[in-house]
Amino acid sequence: MAASTPALALLTARKVAHTVHTYEHDSRTQSFGSEAAEILGERLGVRLEQVFKTLVVERADRSLAVAVVPVTGMLSLKAAAAALDTRKVAMADRAAAERSSGYVFGGISPLGQRRSLPTVIDDSALEFDRVLCSGGRRGLEIELAPADLIRLTRAVTAPIAAH
């Protein structure tokens, strides 16, 4: 079993069915989500669109929020702003994202964050019976039902991914 993270502790405490997947993270990798999708997609036979990345954004009022999109797409800032009921969003500063979430950049999980933030998950997650997201460190992914991810993060779903 991988070292515990707040995300794994939350899933265990809430008795949510999940599977932990680990892989050897290449420290030269810049695209953390794509690395996970490629390795686990091949190993598990999951579609790349089932692997989601967690992005921390800053809203117009300077507060932070979380957007979760497939690693195969990009975040539509305009769609995320609409879903989060704000005028605009921008990508949050890396240090602010790490401070707020309690996770290292490239390993930010939508689950078990230090501060609970408004969260929006791309509605494509609902197309799958299982999705994968970061487990709270690079090289650690959690597979779970999208409904559980939505419930535990108190997220709304909306079409926020631009492909």
C-alpha cells in the first residue's frame, strides 16, 4: 500500500470504494497528468479521457477554486468562470495552489485538500463508471466512481474542458 495521503485518508474514513494505482514518476516530466494517463491507460486498459487532472484557479474576487478536467483536454477558463459563478478565472499561482491544497504541484488531488474550495468537475466524468485522479502525490492515482468524487468534493459538474 502506498504511503497515506489526506486523499486516501478521506476515502478510507468515508468507506468509499476505490483502487490505488502507483507508478514510477519521471522527474523530468512536465505534464504530470499526461504521464499518469499514458502509463495507467496502457497498464489498466482505461481510456485517456478517464484520467483527470486537478487545477487550482483564482476567481475574480481573488479566492481560489478547483477545476477537474480530463488530462486529454484543457480547461476553458470562460466555462469554468460560468460554472463557478464568477466573472472570470485564471490559473492560480503555483505556490498559492500548493499552500491552499496541502499538496505538491503535479500531485494535487481534488480530495482531502487542506482547505475545502468550490469545485467544478467536467461533466464528461459522468460518462464513465470509474475515473482516475491524483491521490495526493506524483505517481499516485486513485480510481473511483465519479459520483463519489463529486459527492466528496461537493462539486458541481459542467462542460469546462476544451478539447
